[in-house]
Amino acid sequence: MCGIVGYVGNKQALSVVVEGLRRLEYRGYDSAGVAVVNNKKLDVRKKAGKLTNLETLLGNDPLPDSTIAIGHTRWATHGIPNDANAHPHTDVSNEIAVIHNGIIENFSELRAELQKAGVKLSSDTDTEVVAHLLNFEYPKSNNDLAESMRRVVRKLRGAFTLVAVHAQQPDVVVGARRNSPLVVGRGNGENFLASDVAAFISHTKNAIELGQDQVVELRHDKVTITDFEGKPAVTKEFVVDWDAKAAEKGGFDLFMLKEIFEQPKAVAETLVGRLSENGKLVLEEMTLSIGEIANIEKIVFVACGTAFHSGMIGKYAMERWSRIPCEVELASEFRYRDPILNQRTLVVAISQSGETMDTLMAIRHAKSQGARVLAICNTQGATIPRESDAVLYTRGGPEIAVASTKAFLTQVVAVELLSLYFAELRLDKPTTEIKQVMNELANISHQIDVVLDTTDAVKELAKKYMNAQSVLFIGRHVGFPVALEGALKLKELAYMHAEGFAAGELKHGPIALIEDGIPVVVIVPSVRLEKELHEKVVSNIQEVRARGARTILIVEEGDDSIIEFADHIIRIPQTSSLLQPLVATVPLQVFSCALATLKGHDVDQPRNLAKSVTVE
Ligand code: AGP
């Protein structure tokens, strides 16, 4: 949840770290803080609220020049978001500074032990105990900060990324990782540590994935990685394929808007090279063997939030194409209900960040039960793909806005590809049929562009409903997950009450919510391809209109049968049914973004949220 940056090298460390924090602020914005070492003295500045508050503080109370620094943006878990609870935390000698992402589960015991030993703690956080423990271990470790860290982490339970500096070690940043992300950036005469490569890609693209339970010692010219016992660790180097520009706003006011408009490209990239010349699907990085795929009896999609909605679409696509029975499960519920899994189950974990703790725990549980795990992920080097048996990467590029947009569309493309691939291998589907869908997918980017042309009209519509108390979204078939996604976007960005329903369920309860003037957004299935479903949705529209609802209909071009039931119509291009979410979701993203902007909310960093949820 929190963003972490560490730097040691030849530049002004503070600017490098603050620049990195700006790129990581999407991970948490309850407070921000930095620590530098200069002349064997540690200096810390920290402030509640967004990074800009810290920058103001640094302007009023500057730090000395330094070539070593650490920095943190916080998403609060233990302790309210105030100055005292902001990271970095220091020990009693004020020589050690620590930043942390995650939760230290045994912190109460450790805190009690420290208090018994006479240590006065100055925050409510779980992190502060680490600073004091490092202080105890430092002399016992021959003044070796990395060894002190190894000794401390062996005492901790829970999930953590920890990064520390010591006033007496002006060329050393130490990091430790268990269940939370930490990546090393290797530069020339400088090295970086960060929760996400976005923090350092403007300096270097050479990175090292830190594995589970590893400690790294960073010097300006050397990176040493060990396990928690001090044995040299096996690590994986990679080159980041995003460029720095991708993590900037590129002329847009908001990251979210930029990312909405990047969707045609993101979808196109995710499709590049997926079809061979002889019409066969190619999923290069998806290393499950033909035998393993043939062996699958059941697929379970696990994911959270928006990614869960793409999993729902995955179920429709997979069952339609490959005829393999599928379930979709919220990752946070999965392992707690003792699901029935075996070697013939494939668990497909969908995650933009690849770090969502609920999803990570779900796949670990699945593996412990013998299931195979495949990750659909947008982030190279992340924990979920690393711990999975196979991976299918979406190629959306960095998604910075907290609200997921391009990640969702690329996930939908990925589940479609996977379904077609399994169909090809297991059912011997004729290449012509697969080619037809692939041709349609190849045109989808253009169709998303067409939907983006409706942006101004959707913004105008948002103005009309700015004061609505509640907005309902309904759909059937794949329109149902789209309705859920539309409602989620509105809740998280506009802070409005919004619900998504399967349209057929309305009469079983939710229709009681309909009152005069309530806006109901309806994702209308294709009248050309889904006549029966279309008729049912038309009935649902009439039911809500009869009770005073105002209807906003998302309808494909050419469907004029619907006009009389609409208060507002948003047109989307004609697609096959399973691909409709790729165009129907886009106006809903714009709608929420516009409403949130009108209400004066921080669209990219909505309240109480963080981009990647690395706690359970
Ligand atoms: C949606 O807009 C949110 N950002 C959230 O629901 C997100 O999709 C969810 O937390 C899962 O994140 P992941 O894809 O990184 O695992």
C-alpha cells in the first residue's frame, strides 16, 4: 500500500527520492516523509497529508545536501494519519531511520518488550518497533546494518518491506522483503530501491526482483542480496520495458483521463504477436504445457475489485469457448471457505499490480492444495506472476490513477485470449472461428477510439446527474460485470451511492430502490445477436421507468428499437457479445471521472484508497 524509495549514489539524493515518491504517491497519500544522512548525522522531515505538504515543509525547513536518502508515502494501517505516525521512524539514538510497507502482526508483543526495556515510543505505528530493534541489534552485529536487519526480520511476523539507513553508514541503504514488493534499480555509480520500478525508470531500466525473505544491502557501487540467514540469494535481473514518459501525465490534467485515452493502445499492445501466420494462437510467456492444459477439469478465477469483474467476463468467455467449467471468486473470500481444489484445477489470478495481498494469499492456498496457478498481470517482476506456474502479461503500461481503467480492458482481452487458446488446444476449434474473433479483437482498438469520441457528451450527461443521491447500473450476461464495474468506479471516485445489478435480479429486491428521478444506467445487449436477452433487458428498462427512473442506455449502433425507452442514449460500436465490455465500459469510466471532477474530488487519488492493496 505504501510507497518506498531508497537511493545511494552521486546525485542530490533528496530530489531523486522526492521525484520517486511523486511517481509512487498513487500507493498511499496519508503522509509523506524522507530521511537523509550527512556528516554522520541523520535528518528527517515528515508531514501528514499529500506529498505537496512535505515539499512545503522541505521548502521552509531544508535538509542538508546528501547522496543517500530514503522516502515514504503512507497508506495508514496502524495509527491515524498524523505527523507522528508518518514515516520514517527513528530509534532512541536518532541514528537509524526506517520506512515500512505492510503490517507487522506481532508488533504489540514487540512493543511491550521494548517498553519493558525502557524504550519510549513516540508513534502508534507497528514500524517504529523496527527502528528500536535495529538499534539493539546494531552493536551485536558488529555495526553492520544489513546483519542487524537480518536479525530483526527473523523476529517479525506478517508482511513487510523495510528500508533503513544509519547515520554512521553514509553509503549504505538496507532493505528487507517478505510478502510486500521491493525492487532494486541498478544504475551507474548509483543504486535504487523502490516498491515499484516507476520510482526509478527515469534513471535506470536495469532492475532486480527481490525474492521472498531476502535482505539487500545497497551501496553506490554494489548490491548484495542474501536470505534472512545471510546466505547469498538467487535473484533475477530484468530490463524494465516501460519508459519514463509512460508514468507521466502527457498533457492530460489527470492520470485517469490519460489512461482512459490510452486504452486503444493498451489493448492493441496486449494483442501484438498473439496470432501466428498459420492462424494459431501464440501465448509465448504462458508456459503451461499442452498436457497440463488437457488435464484441467475446472478453472477458478480469483481477483479483487475491478480485476474480479474481468474474472467474471473470463468465466463467460472460458465456458463459451473452451467448455471448461469455471468459477469466479473474490480472492479475499477464497481460502477461508476451504475450496475444493486439486491437480486438475487451474486457478487464474488476475491482478494489475501483481501485489494484491488477498490475491497472493489465494494463489498460495491454491498451490498448497496442488492446483496449478496462472497469473494475468500487468507488472513485470511482481510477486503474483513470480509465484505462479505460468503467466500471461497484459501490456497496459503503468497505471498510476487509483481507479483501474486500461488494466481492466487489457485483462478482458487476456481472458478472451486464454479462452480461445484453451479452446484451440482442447477442442480443436477450427482456426477460422478463432481467426474471426481475433480479427474482431484487432479492430477493437479502433472501436474504443470511436467510443472515446463520445467523451464530451458523457461529460455533459454527468452535469445533469451531479446531485443524484444514488445511481444504479444494470446489465445481463457480460453486461452484468460491466454494470458492477460502472458502479465501483462511481463509488470510488465520486463517493456516490451506486450499485450494479444483474438486471434480472431487480424484481427480486433491488427494484424497491427505484424512486422518482433516480438514474439507472443500462448496458443493453446486442439486438442483432442476443434477441432474447435484449427483450428481457427492454422489459427491465420498462419496469424501472414505470417507477420513475431516468434511463441512461448504453446501446450498440443501429439499435433503434430502444430509443423510446431512453432518457439518454450513449452509442457504442457493434461487437460480438463477449467483446461488448471492451467498448461498453469506457463511457462509464468517463462518466465517473467527470462526476468526480465536477464534485471537486481528487480523481487520481480518491480518499481512503491506495492503488495496490498489499495488506489483507
Ligand atoms: C478499481 O478501480 C481499483 N483500483 C481496485 O478495485 C483494484 O482493481 C483491486 O484492488 C485489484 O488490484 P490489482 O488488479 O492490482 O490486484
